[in-house]
Amino acid sequence: MARGKGSGAPRSLWRRDGGSSDQPRWRTWLIIGVALFLVIDVVVIALALAQNRAPADESTSRPIPTFTDTPATPATPAAPGAGSGAGATNAPGAVDDTLPATRFLAADNGTSAWRATQGSCPTGPGVIERTTDGGVTWVNVPAASLDLRQIFRFTSLGASSAAVVGTTGDDCTLEAFRTFSAGSTWSANAAELAAATYIDPAEPAVVQTPAGPVTPPCPNPRQVVPGTANLTVLCTDQLLSQQSGGAWSSAQVPGALAATSTSDGLTVVSTGVQGCAGLSIATLPADLSGARLTPIGCLAAETSPAEVAISESMGSLWLWSNAASYVSPDGGATW
């Protein structure tokens, strides 16, 4: 029996007679295919862009390295006296100028010098070092036989000679030693001990002298300046010199950290001086009565000194700050 137009026979998607009754259906599939193609294309492009961005994103997410050897900004110097008193704190790298200096520098000439770190007693040790190449390298001086625990004074006596005063052993015996062999051997020296002038950290307000203890007219003597005719002491923001009659003369040196005697008088190193972002070098006459500072130079490399020592010999000025040492052939104008 033949089937008519209304029968349930399946129809082909494409009609052979070119009829258009099924055209909307294939157009729908065509539109769906194009849409799927576009969606897939967008997904592929997005994945490619994400992959290209991945290295940059990873690099920015890594921890940023920090460096602590060199401060990023100069430390702000404290106001005079700000380092003392209950509850006072010092900024990182700042010098506590209310305590005796713990470093000693003794120059021989422009290429050789000695330096020492004080240590403490009885734990110690006091450390002695020497350079013969202008401070490029420093070699530890073998002084273990001395059993030095704490150093109070260190003096150069020539290219291969030096003297040290300090305490030794668990009982902190006060002794002095000399070397005439660039530090390879040492011997006790009673004359050096009898002539020594120094500050004992156990009694920081007093200067020990051959004539007996002397109390300078300042609360915090920091350093006995070596090589001066009269007793000269560096205190907070000033230098003091005792005259033969016992009277004291003074010169104001704001931010003073260390001083040394020279053939022309005194050279002093200060911090926080206007116009100098590092260490300021200036001179004073030996007679401090009414003396005024004469600026010489600025060591801009040392913007945040933790401890400073200075010494002069045969026209060469040496300076030790933090881990670096410097030599100036012109009194501190250039380094």
C-alpha cells in the first residue's frame, strides 16, 4: 500500500528536488558550528596569552632580596646627649658617644699600621691586627701567649714596634707588653705600664694617668688623645685639654667621634656636620683655648659609622670606620 504525504517516512536532511522546507535546519547547524569555532578560537587565544604572561607573574611574586651590609639611607645623628639616660635608644649604626671607644688605630706610615679591638675581661679576647699594604688586607697578630682579654691602650713605636696595655687572664691582671718584631714576639714591659694613660671601662668617668686618676670636667670621656703634650680627652661634642696648673681648656666639636694629634695640632672626625653626608674631617690647634675648627674634608663613603678610630704618622692620616679603613696623604682632604 502506497504511503501518502502524511505518512511517517523519514525525510532526508538534504532534499534532492531542491525544496526549501528543510533549509532552516541546516542553517541552524551551520550557525552552531561557526559559533563553536569562535568559542574554541577564543579559548585557545586566552590560553596562549595566559602562558605568555606566566613568567612575568612568577617573577613579580618572588621575594625581593634585602642587603644589610650597607645602609640604604644615612643614619640621622642624635641630638647632643640623646644617647644617654634611661630608656634612650640609638639608631642602627649610630655611635654611643657616652661610652669609651672600643677601637684603637696606630699608624706607622702611609702603608703600615696597627689596629686593635678592645674585648672584655675576663671573657675577651682583645684582638690585634696589622697591615703593610695600606689597609687593603689586615692580618691577625699572634698574641695568644699574652692571654690579652681587654685592651685599654695601643701605641705604635715604629714600623715593627708597638706597645699594648690591658688586662690578662681570668683575674684581669693589668699589664703592658712591647714588641720589636712586628708582633711575632711580645715581652712584658713595666716602664710602658707606668707611663700609660687610658680609660678603664670599669671606671668610665675617670682617666688613669701616671700621676693617678683624673676626672675630666665632662660626664663621659670617650678617648684619651695620644701624643699630646698635655692630657687631652675627647668627650661628647667637645675636646678638653688639661693645662700644667690643672685647669682645663675646651673646644666645642659637635658630633665628635675620634681625634688624633698631628704635627700641627689635632685632627678630629665628626658626624652630622652640615654639608657633609659622611664623616667630617677638621683640625684644631693644640691650645684649645678659644680654638675654632678648620674644615679639611668629608669622607662621604661612611654615612653611618658604628665605631671610628683615627691616627696620623709621617704625614699620612688613617681612619677606621665599620669594616673599612682609609688612608689620606693630605690630612683628610682626599682619601
